[in-house]
Amino acid sequence: MPPAPAPSTPALGASRWNTFPAAGTTLTARDFFTASEPLLQGIIDDNALTSADGEVLEDQIRATLALGTRETSLPLAIGPDSAPAARELGAQAETIGRELASWAASTLERLLTDRIALPAGPLLVRSHCYGHLLTPRAADLLRGRRGGPVTMQLYNEWLHQIVLLRDALLPFTNWQDVPLLITPTGLRHTEPARDAFLTELLVRQIRHTSIVDFARHVVTGTSGPVGYGFEAGGGTALPAVLDQPPLTAPRHLLTWRTHPAAEDTVMYVAEVQDYYAAPRTLVEDLPTANTASGPFAARTVTGPVADGTRTARIEVTHDGTTAHVDLGQALRGHRFAHRPGPAAGDAPSDAAPRTAAVWSALRAPALVWTQAGDVTLDATGQDDLVVLALLGRLYPENVTLRPAGRSAARTTSDGTGPSRLVTLVDPPQAH
């Protein structure tokens, strides 16, 4: 007698709380959150929860996803002296955590009165503990009173999956649009990459390449060469500044952009890995006359794929002449550029002692730097992509990016040397 065909839908139970295919699937944050509802329904059924009990669990998820609580799953302290990457990721954690907690509150309220059917009877799962702290009220509800091993295992798995979801979304500005790789273990396959990512975030100044590598893991499940972004599965994950003003754009966060032509996983890498060893040109040796006036045209151009990597350039054109700047170096320049704080920009700017022509800098044969005092490059009126290209042509040490008409008092954060290249841009628009 031939063996019975395998069921098309796997039975729930043991380590299976979902029906995701063995090969994995792709879901957005909202879709994955919805897919986790059987765990919450199982908790409600086993514990005979009431509306009052739902409030206890709502308080628990808010405390777990918040920063600075006893129960926080991310002990990240953010202050004015924190590194930019830590501030950006901390703000992401707070924003995403609040939204996920709001989803949880509304879902619990709905399931208490409009339960979803669970296949094959009560849901029993085995969830390996990750050490998340419970509030006293949640501990009493889940472990005492009507609680017990079944309820505790179900809640532990749901809570950990939501924490993994929050963390997987941290690198992305448009986190609700990101296609996450989901396997039969939910997001547990991201745990090794997440552990490395959070360890670096908590114990040192996290590198941009580490953020990119973690983002690649949560989208593709794989690591790859060191790079500043990647493309995979119908989209690209590249720094947010590519479609935001350089003066206000995040330095380290990525934006997921739909790109139907992106099929294989490809890493974007800089043309020069060690900019410190790259050739340099003194700004004093460049032509001083601003022979190119008016706005320039700019676009990004990608290179061919080689061994799973590719480079890209910004092409800036004026009057039939084109300057080429490596996109990786431009993004590096944006990350490293100093930006004056709001308090430093209220006074009118004094006349700069020296100026240099933007077009001359863009066409320089090497990275532009100075050793003879402050030099100003006026990029006002230029497209954001032109400004980004200019930052990629300046040696990224003591480069200051600030709005025109505002002064920035020199501070120790302006670098270690006595000279600066000051790039003027248009002030941010009021909203």
C-alpha cells in the first residue's frame, strides 16, 4: 500500500505554531504580526482570559518593547553624547515598539470577543526561554492563578517573536514595507545575527556595515561581503539619504525601495575600502574660479555584478562635462560629516576666510582636503544628490555640513585638525 500523502498544511503543536512552508516565506511586519495570532488565541483559550487580564498582557508588551524599563528587551541608554547610530536605532526602537504594542492591544481586545479557530484543537507548543522579564502582574497571571506551563510557553513564544520582529525592523526607515524572511520557526532564524548586531550596538559604536549585514540577514537569511547596502528579491536596501536631504537624513538607517529587476542578492561595496590610503588633492591646488554656475544634473549609475557585489557612482553633469563620484564614498562622507546642532545655528554666519568652487572639487582627481584654515564650498541651490556627490569628493575629516546663513561655532566634535571644509546647503524647509 503506498504511503499516505503528506498533509498540505502542517499540524500545529510541539515547535509548530504556524503553517509557514519549510522553505520559508516573505511577510511584512503587519502580516507576520497577524500570523502570530494563534499564539495569543491559545493563551486566551488555555487561561480563560478576561478583558482585565488583557490589560495585564498589554502592559507587559509595552514594558518589554520600551527603553529604560525594568522589563526592557533592549537595555540601550540614549543621551546627548550617544553616537549617531545609537541615537537613530534607539529612536527606531521606541517608534516601532509603540506601534507593535498598539497592534497587540487591539488584537487582544478583538480575540477576547471574536476568537479565531485553531486547527486540531488546543494549541500546545514548546518555547525555549530567552529570558524576557515579566511584570509582577503578568508573572502572577501566566504562572499563578489560572496560568501554568501551557499558557507560559505560548506567551513566551509570542513575546519573543514580537521582540525579534521589533529588532529585525530597526535598520529600516520604512519598516512596515520591508519583506521579512519567515521560516517555520518564525523569526528565530535571525537570533545569531541579532545577537551579534545587538552586542555591537550595546558595547561599542556600531559600524554601518554591521547594520547592513543584519538587515541583509532579516531579508534574505544570509550574510555576505562587507558593504553599504544590498539588493534582493525585488528591492534594494540602501541608505535613506538617497531620497532625503543630506542635512537632515539619517546617517545609518536604510530605506527599502521596490526594484522589480533586483532578483539575486547583491552587495553594494565602495570602490576604495580604505579611504585613508586613497590619493588626496589639496583644495589650494584646485582652480579658484567658479567657472560652472547654476544647478548641475545628477543621477546614480550602477556597475555590473561581480562575485555577488557591485559598485555604483553618482554622475554629475554640467555643460556637457561629467564628474564621477563613487556612491560608497559619498555615503561614507555623509555619515562622517559634522552637522551643527540647532543651538549653534541661530547667529548669522561671518564671511568665510576662503572659498572653493564646487565644480572644481567635484572634478578633482582625488579626495579634496585642506591644511590651511577653513574653506567654504557653497552648494546652495544644488540638488540633494549633487550635495551627496560633493561629500563623496571631500576627504571625510573635519567636513562640516550646515545651512547657508547660519554659523556653527567650532567645537571639539569638529574634528582633530585645525582646518575644515565647510559645505553650505539650503536650509531645511519648514513643514
